[in-house]
Amino acid sequence: MVTSEQRRRQLARDKYERQAERRAAAAAARKRRNSVLGAALAVVVLAGGGTLFATGAFDSDDKKKSDPAAQAAPTPTEPTVPTRKAVEGCGEAAPGSPNGKQWQAEPALTVDAKATYTATLDSNCGKVTLALDAAKAPHTVNSFAYLAGEKYFDHTKCHRLTTDGIFVLQCGDPTASATAPGGTGGPGYKFADENLTGATYPAGTVAMANSGPGTNGSQFFLVYKDTQLPPNYTPFGKITGGLDVLQKIAAAGTLEGGTDGHPMADVTLNSVTAAKG
């Protein structure tokens, strides 16, 4: 006679065997399906050219050349290099390079504060003439005239143009390059600010560029349109001729296309002279 405990154990064994049979049958079915799919995939690959390149997983240049879809896909491009355009009134700069002279100290003060001084900036875009204010800015005029006499400004570029809010063309840096519109060069010495009390910057002003109080060197800027600036930049002269030259340079905009950068006109000072009288 079969006891209830024996009957329970028999039923458990039967259940386990049925589950094992079902698992074995399912595994066999999966194996058959995989075999069929594998054969089908092999047929597709062979029909597409006999290699895995047909799946797209290992695209090659040759495949892209023969695939119109691949040819149409966008490819990375290098950054666009700004291109200079011809500016009316500007020609080729005179041959030569800045001499890049350096001095350890500000030149001795030799200008006559009671005399008049003039300067001429002869650029590849035209001449700009200046009246220098030796009475109000004697050290600045003295330094400018000294550097002009040393031909320090000759063949230097006017490296920065601003066309919004501040309207100036900045010059006087012998190291000016296509990568540093702010300008970093100077004559090796620095001198104090002058003529700042009540200083304003209307069109026609000539003033010193600096990096802070008492850091004047060789860089200066020419104001071609009324500009609002704090009185931090020594005004030392007025433009007496050639304001139209500056306005034409400004109208051409910057090389980079923004409101602050290199002038589109590759402005070069062929020569700068300064004289008493």
C-alpha cells in the first residue's frame, strides 16, 4: 500500500521530470532557430559582397566612395580661416620689417613745451597728420617723437580696430600679429600718464593705449568717431588730416567679422615722422 508521503514524493518526481523535458525541448527549438537564422545571414552577407563590410560595421573609404548615401553624409571640416578683402584706398605696404629696438629707460626730455610739434603717419591706406600737444603731454610727445626719429614705428601694423561703442584704430606695436589683436609689444620702457584731468575722446583724438596706470609705451590709438571712455588714456594730439582715411578703414570692418579685431584693411605704417614746428 502506498502511503501519502510516498505518493507526494512520486508526484514531485513526475513534476520535476516534466519540467526537465520541457526545458530540453525549448533548448532544442532555440538551437534549430539559431541554425536557420545563421544560414540566412550567411546568404545575405555573401550576396552583398562576401565580407562583413556588407553589414556596415567596418566601413572603408572604398565602400564610402561607391555608396551614394555615404558620399552625401557630412564630414568634419577645419575651422574657416578669415580671408582679407581688398579695401578701397589701401595698397601694398612698403617692403620692410619693424626694427623692434628696445630701451631700458624713457628717453631724456628734450621737447620744448612751448613749441608746436607735428607728425605724419604714412600708411598703405593713406596719410594721417597729427598736431601734438607738447604743452599738456610733454613726456608723451617726447617719447612719440623720439620713437619716430628712431624709425621704431616704420613697417608696424595698426593691429586693432573697434567699431561699436569705442571707435578707434590702435597702432604702435612692432610685434602685432594675426593672433594677438590686443597688442603686447612695446619699446622696453614705460612712463607716467599725463593730461587726464577732464580728458574726453571725441573724433580726431590721439591718445596712448595702456594696460593700467603708468604703463604707457609705444601703442596709441586714433579716434575716428566720438567715443566714450574713462579718462585713463593720455590724450596727446589731434588729427589734422586723414580722418577720412581712418573712417574708410573702419567702414571695411574687421578681418574676423566682429566689432573688435584686426582691420580688414591690412593697415601698415610705412613710415612715421615727427618734427618741431
